[in-house]
Amino acid sequence: MRGGIYLFCICLVVVAAYWSYSVTYKTQDNLEVAENPRSEIGRERRAIAVLRADWAYLNAPERLEMLVAQNASRLGLKPMTPDRFAELYEIDRPQPDDGMEPVAIIDLDDLTPRLGAAPAPTPRPAGMRNR
């Protein structure tokens, strides 16, 4: 009887040890999987910080002033003054010229639905059927 209890206890300890080791290894695997995105996020944050530093350097007012001074004759830029601003209607916009005369002039009033007319049916998605 005693031998059976000892054997049962030994089997119980072996099963508990196997379960404990399997849980430990699964936990370690899950931690590695969780750390991978964290390291990727860290790398991306560092890359964003580098890009922000580059952007700050490229848009530094001193640097832009120097570039404008170097290329003033070629660019034809002038200093910003309040009288240099205009309203949108004051700007002459070139009309597109493709070399063709208009084929037809469509009167949009003819396209509006008449009062009392039945509304146009709305199309249904292709996958839907009448129920």
C-alpha cells in the first residue's frame, strides 16, 4: 500500500514538473513575441526623432535665409510685406487651352429633376437580391 502511495506521489511530482516547465517555456516564448514589436516601435520612434531633427534643420530660418540670399537672382524672390498679399479674385488664372473648341454647352437647369417627378431608383449593390 505504501509503495502505491509513493509511486502515485512520484508520478504526481513528475506531472507537476512537466506542467511547470511547459508553462515556463510558453511564457518565455510569449515574452519574446511581445518584445519584438516593442523593439520595432523603439526603432521607429528613433527614426521619427531623426526625421524631425532633419526637418528642423531643413526649415531653420537662418538656413532658409542663406539659401534665399544665394539664389535671389535666379528665384526672383522678394521680401514678404503686407502689400504683397492679394485676394483670390485678384489673381489672374490662365484658362486651359487644349486647342479644341467646345463641342456642346450643357444647360445644367435641364438636368435638375422636375417637381412632382418620381425620384430615380437607387442602385443596389451587386451582391444583394430582392427579398
